[in-house]
Amino acid sequence: MNPNEVIKLKTSPRRMRGALAFCLIVLSIFGLRLFQLQALDAPRLAAAAAEKRTRTLILPAQRGEITDRNGAPLAITVDARDITVDQTMVTDPVATANAISQVTGADITTLIPELTGERRFNYVLKKITPEQWNKLKQLKLPGIFSEKTTKRIYPSNTLAASTIGFVGGEGKGLAGLEYGFESELAGSQGEVTVEISAGGRPLPSGIASEKKSVPGMGIRLTIDRDLQFVAEQSLAARVQFAQADSGTLVAISPKTGKILALATYPTFDANYPSEAQPGVTVNHALVDAYEPGSTAKVMTMAGLLNEGVASPATPFTIPPVLKRNGKTFHDSEPHPTLKLTMTGVLAKSSNIGTIQAAELMGAEKFNDYLTKFGVGQETGMQFPGESKGRLPKLEKWSGTSFPTFAFGQGYMVSAVQIASMYATIANDGVRMNPSLIEGYVMPNGEYQTSAPTTRTEVMSVAAAKTLREMMETVVSDEGTAPLAEIPGYRVAGKTGTAEVVDPICKCYSNDVIASFIGMAPAENPEIVVAVAIHKPRNGRWGGSLAGPVFKEVAQYSLKQLNIPPSNGKPTGYPVEW
């Protein structure tokens, strides 16, 4: 073969066309993919890239403060930090957990699982103090970051805890006013999207977008912190002395209906609600209803005086027992036939005499007065779970309802309701619906007073004044509550020892609620205090158990309000005839 000879390869046209088609197909695939990447998938890819280099952070709204009537803080929000982790960056979970535990006191065994794994973002510990975070930051622990947040603090710990309530771990109200006014207090959270470094840390000037948070509304209560403290201390001491299950106290300004103190015992520290005993976080003065017993006899007397069918000196012959519609009624202690005036019936707390007196008015009129006093009706206080009590409709009364209701059994009221009823008598017969909210601090700092309370005329000024003078005999050596006397001041009030219904047998048990409700100065009352001791084991009577608590709290309030001592003396109606 000649080495210079060129050999020509023969390629069929068909093979050439196939190769060309193959090349065109490959080029088309690459072109389509390029088009997909540049045109169709560009937004998705850009979003994915942005997601990798950005992070959206929640900007918590500043929760509104709760203060007392003078602006003293009862519930406030402080700055805090949530510790977060990029688990892929943690080199030694055990050592990291140990370092965090040393600073915060958190349990190492709960920290290690939160630090271990492949998650790029995870919460490790919530709501540590800024000071604790600064110490951790100085340790430069790999993968450990933080987010700004807030923490709810209750500076006075147990003070008014069952009224204020508390928030949960997520910062939402779970009880009391914190729960009832959640939407007002919470505000609106914002958010910010920030650019982050390859290590996952926010860049100093890398804010991509921001929606600012709106702070919550502040609430100013009618409660006076100092009076609340005295009330809680006095109530706690008496409940412990009486070896009782619990106790409630309501102090109210009769001329405005504003509640100045609202105490329950046992209580709890609102900063640590999980450590509270079962049922203690409930405000029993508002949520529970009970049969008022003898403290309700003043409403019977109010109706009689206002209708003009009886006077303080109206005579009653009180037999040892009284039968009505097949039921036998008796007084708390056996006695021979007594000759008592209507004032004496009240002073001696005679059930029989109260039934006889109520019959002068009739069931229909009596029912009207119970309704006017607010029995079985909502107070309008907007407290979550508040009881409105229970008053059966007149047409559903049995043959023994009227005599039983006359001395405070068979219907139910809350502690706040019965305090409001006495405040009506103290306010010359005008019922001011009780209120707990003094006003609101708006997000812009503007202060708005709460809406005026509702007024209801229940009895005349003259009838209310006469009834108060009758009630003064209760707080005397002739009455059942001499321990409620306040030196220098005229005091009007009424004791009660209400039998407690056994939930199993639906019958009255041996347990009682010992109570005293009073007002001072009797001639022009500025303060009403209602005290109830539930199921005492050391003692039984309202005058001896609850009376001293009234005295201590009312005496402090009179001094605090700069109320001068009484000048005149009560009329001094006769007790017997």
C-alpha cells in the first residue's frame, strides 16, 4: 500500500442523520434545562437561596402592665432571652450542656437532647435573663445563639395572685385577669427577616424586612396594694387560727362600687403557678357561690323598712320552734319564748323572728328586693368564671322556700355579691355595681378611665339610715359581734354562720361558713368589708372568727382614707319589748 495514499471512509447518509439527531436532542435537553433554571425555576431557586441566608424572627409585643389604683406594679414584663442552637455546629453536646447549666442552673440531662442532632434550629432554654445570656455569650459556645423575648414578672409574688392570675410558658394568660383580658394585654407581635452568615449568626446590617410589634394595653385596678397586703395578712392569720379550709375577704368603697381589696387564702406565688396547691389559683371570692345564711337577713329587713310594713320597734313573739308548710324551723341555740323587737331579731340573729317579719311583706315583694340587691345576676365585672349566684324564679318556689330564703338559705351568692349588697345599704340604698378596673393605659400612653358603673335604687335614704342604726346593735355587747367594734367609730354589720350543703347527700352538713360583713363609720360609711371563714374547726361563729378580721382591715382603711372618728351616737333602738 502506498503510504501516501488517502483512505476514504464511507459513511452512510442514514448514520449521519442519526448522529446529527442525537446531537440536536442533547443540545435541546441542555437548552431546556438552562431555560428552566434561568426562567422557570429562578424564583424558586432565589427563594431557596434567600431562605438559606435569611431567618425570620418574631418580635414579641410588650405585654401591658397591671397596676394597683395608684400605679404600683402588680404584673410587669421584663426583657429575657431564649437560647437556640444549630445542632450541626455543636462539637461537644455534653460540655456545652454543662456550660449552660453552670450559668443558668438548668438540668444537664434535659439540655443534652436539645443540643444533639442535625437540626439547624432548635430551642434549648427559654426566658433566661439578659445577664445570664451575656455570660454565655462570652463563652463563645459553637452553635449557641439567642433570641430576644420577654418574661412576665409579679413583683409582689402572692399579692392579689388569684385576681391577677398568671401567664403560661408561651406568655399567654391562663388564669385571672391575665386570662380574661388576654387580647387587650397581649398586643400584636411583629416580625423581622434578617440575613445570616454562613455560621448562622445574624449580620449586623442585614435586615431584609420588618413589621413592628404593637404593645398591649395596660390595666389599672381599683385595688389598693397596701390595703390588699393588710387584708391578706389578717385573713391568713385567722384562717390558720380557725384551722379552716379557706377564707375570702372583699373590701369595697360603697359610694363608687370600687373594690379596694380582694383576698383569698390559701394563696400562691404567681411567678411559680405550677407549684400551687390544687384549686388555690381560683379566685373563690368571685367564682364560688354559697348560701349566705344570716348575713342575708339585712335584705329582709331592708324590704320591710322600705315598704313601711315594719319599724325597728315592731314587736315579735319568738317561740322555741316555728312550723311552716310541714317544716319545723328553729334558731341556732335553744331558747324559751322571747319578746324581741325587729331590731332585736336582727341583733340576736333569730331565724324564727326573721321568718315572722318577712311574712309581713309577702313572698312576691321579698323576691323583688332580692332581685334589686343583685341576687342571681352578673355583676358586670368581666372576671372569667365569675358566678352570678342562684335565685330560683318565684313560680318555682316550694312551700318552704319563702321562710327559708328569709334567713339566707336556699339561694346562693358570691362573696363579692354579698359585699355589694351591704355596700348598697351603706350608700343610702343605691347599689353601685362592683368594679375591679379603674382604667386603661393605651399603647400610645394615653390613660382612659373605665366606663361608669351602673346605679340601681333599691331603698330610700331614710330606710337605709334606719337599717344601719339597727345593724349597729349587732356590733355591741347585746349583739353577736362585739369583737368587730372599732374604737372611736360607729360600726354597723351582721354576722352569719351558714350551714354548708354536703355534695353527696345534698343535705346540710356540720360544716359552716363563719362570716361577718360590716361598714364604717355607720353614720356615713366609707368602707365595707366582707369576711368569710370556710369550714373552721377551731370555733364556729361569724362574730368571733370573722369579726376581728373586719376590725383590723376596716380600721386600717379608715386611717388610710383619713376618715375622722364618729361624733354622734346611734339612736339605740330597743332590742326587747
